[in-house]
Amino acid sequence: IAQYMATVARNGLRQKAVPTAKAVPQPAAKAHQ
């Protein structure tokens, strides 16, 4: 998982993947609620 997140983070920084960045916190926020 750590390697996956690291890869996604690198790809996100390169591609500036805004939808991915927004898609991750939403489920996390719902899970906390």
C-alpha cells in the first residue's frame, strides 16, 4: 500500500491529478463520520 500511495503521489504531482486528490479524502471523511 505504501508503494502504491508513493506511486500515486508521484504521478499526482506530475500529472497534477486533482480528481484523484479529491476522490481520496471524501471516502475517508465519510468513513470517519
